[in-house]
Amino acid sequence: MSLKFTITRRGILGLFIVLFVSQYAFGASPTIPLPADVELISEKTANIGPSQSVVSIYESALSLDRLSSFFKKEMARAGWVEQKQGFYMKDGYLAMVVFMPSKVKGAKVRFTVNSSRIPSKEEVLAASKDRPDKLNFMPVYPGSKQLFLWDLPTGVSASYETEKDIKDVVFFYKSGMLNYGWSLVSETPISMETVNIDCPDCQKSQNKATPSSALRNVNMSKANLTFRRKDGEKCTIRIFQSTPGPQGLMSVNPDSDQTQILLKKTSILVTYYAGKN
């Protein structure tokens, strides 16, 4: 497997932005094509971190198959690139089309069109703190750095970083969440794969740069924990760890000639749903 980016704190942060916004892809964006017969049912705005967002609900007399074909064809024609089914990107924006088919025969099909500007690295990093804010619904990993903490219409999303091992982080949350009244309902155990990173900014030593096509091995580990609490509350914790392989991985500081060894980093992404629905 080959990925074309450098594993740094910002690289992991960029991954988190995509993971996060893919769940909350609402907001002002380039034009999204719509079938001619659509009727707007409702529309509302919300702030998702640094981005203002809009979610629109429509109805159409077209069948589900025809609607799916319409968006696949017309979104591509409008310049949107489909990342996965119903999830598109264009010019720094994300859009998601979600269908809500009716069980009543002959009824119109409802669907939501959600879009949002992808937050810039600068916007995300501006919210980082060496001493994380306290949360009243869950523990924060000791000694971690807060990358961002965003209020959502449905709850909170937060990201943290630590140099501790992923096993320690998983154990901390599995035990610590119990003290806040949570129950573990789902767990994806730690898994690891070695990926080849195309690293144009890497170099073997301070005075000898590697070719731009050089590959470095990085071990990527991940685990997921899902907790539930009364009143429909839900908290999902995604944990990622990047560890340079035997070859090591070094990066050039763009502001100097210094070379830095990239150390093991464990990143934590928290998504809290307030529930009551």
C-alpha cells in the first residue's frame, strides 16, 4: 500500500479533518445540481467548528435508482469528485447526498444535501492547546495535547495527541469512561499495517537528501471504541498511532536546514452525540 503524504502531526491532523467532516458534511459550497422536480422541505444552518454549515432536505418523484444515477452523473459533470458512494469533494468543499426512501409504495423520495468547506490547517491548528480543556462527559488523556475542540449541533468533536502507546490509550478509555457512567457497546481491537510513504521531504542525514520518490515504511495502528449512556448519548473514540519502521523517517524543517526524526505519535478523535433522539 502506498500513500502520498508525509506522516507528521499535520498529516495525521489532515486525516482527522476528513474523517470528521465526512460525518458532518454541511455548508455553503460550489453549486450542487438538483433534479428539476425537487421540492425543498426544510433548510437550516449550523456551525461545525470553524465552518458554517447548511443541511437541506428535498423531495422528488423520481425513483431511488434514478436519483442515484442523476447525482452520480450530474455531480461529476459539475466537477465534483466522488470519494465514496454519495460523498463528493470539489475546490476545498465536501458534499454528501443521503437518501431516505419511504416504505409507502408510490411515495416521493426524500433526501438530504449536506455540504461544507473543509477547514484549513491554520484554522484547525489555531484551536490547539498544550493543556486540554476539561470535559464534563468524559476523561481527557493525561498529558495529551488538544488539537481541536468543536461544538456540533449534535454534541462535540475533539482531537488529541500523545506520545504514549496506543495500548495505553485504549486501556485508559476502557477503564476511565466507566467512571462517567458509560458502557462499552462496541470495540474494534488494535490492528496494524505497514504502509509505504512517498516522502519527498525526507532525507537520510542532515547533508544528504533522499530522492523525491524514496519510500519509507511506517507502521499504522488503529482501534475504535463506542460507548453509550442513558438518554441515548453515544461517544465514539477513534485512536491512531504512526510509528516509523526499521528504516526510520526523517523530515526537513522548512524554516531551517535541520533534519528532525519523526517519533511515534498516537492521535485520538472523539465524537460525542448528546442523544435525546
